Amino acid sequence: MADLSGVRGTWVQTERAAHEAWAALIGRQPRAAALLHLLVANMDRSGALVASQATLGKLMGVSVATIKRALIVLTDECWIDVVRVGSERGGVNAYVVNRRVAWADKRENQRYAAFDARILVSEEEQDSPIRNDRPPLRQLPALSPGDMQLPHGDGMPPPAQSSLVDPDLPAIPRE
């Protein structure tokens, strides 16, 4: 597979409250939480992923029925939005996690093609009319006023700073 590091990064970011809610979802609905992880790990910069339920099931090692049940949980609880692309028989769904979510790349995706596409979806192809009265999607990565991003990872060892450990003894300067 072609190197996608210039297209998608290798990390995602979540705000603390969303991460805690995600942890609670793991306890209540573990398959839905696992599917959300899969969607986030494979979404593009816009927070969307177009994939068949059969492909999602294969990646998770579960049945299509399990994927359908997990998607109901994720949509009902406003973790994702599902947009149908094409007709009910032969169409595929686009799963939208969040507009502000950073993108990620799956480490071992050599058997699957990844690409960016502009997708147009008509209201007639949807299961129900498009509604604007739905609650907003959960906002995963957001910084509150005064918050700062912190570096993460091993990093380099600190320099030797004996002046911070040793007492500051008085000295007579040499001439």
C-alpha cells in the first residue's frame, strides 16, 4: 500500500470528557466502543469513513448483525452519524465521527485501499428525511480556554543539572 503519512497522521486526539464517556461506553456496550475505535483509527481528515458493514465486521472479527447493533448504539448516543451513499440494496454507508477529530491511520491496512473522495448524497437515498433537529455529535478533541496541548511520548532524557540538586554555596570569585 502507498505511504499515506502525508495524507493522514498516525495519531488522534480526544478531550478528557469524551475519553471518559468512551470508557463508560466500553463497560456498557463493548462492541460499540470497539467499533468506534475502528472508525476513528481509519477515518479521514474530515472524520468520515466509507465502508460496508461486511468490511467492518471482517476487520473486527464479528458478524454483520453485531456491526448493525453497534451502529445503532453509536448513532442513538450521538457518537457518530450515518449517511447512506446509494440505494438501500447495493449502497454503502459513510460513518462520520466528528468534524473536529484528528485523523489516524491503521498500522496494518495493506489489504485494504484507502483514499479520499468527495461524496454527494441525496435526501432520496436516505432511510428517513434529513433532520436538523437531532442533538449535536459528541465533540471529541477540543481545548477549553486556557488549556494547552502537551507533548506525549518518551522524549529525550533530561540534561544533567547538578546546579538544581547541589546547594548554592557562597563563593569568592577568582580574579
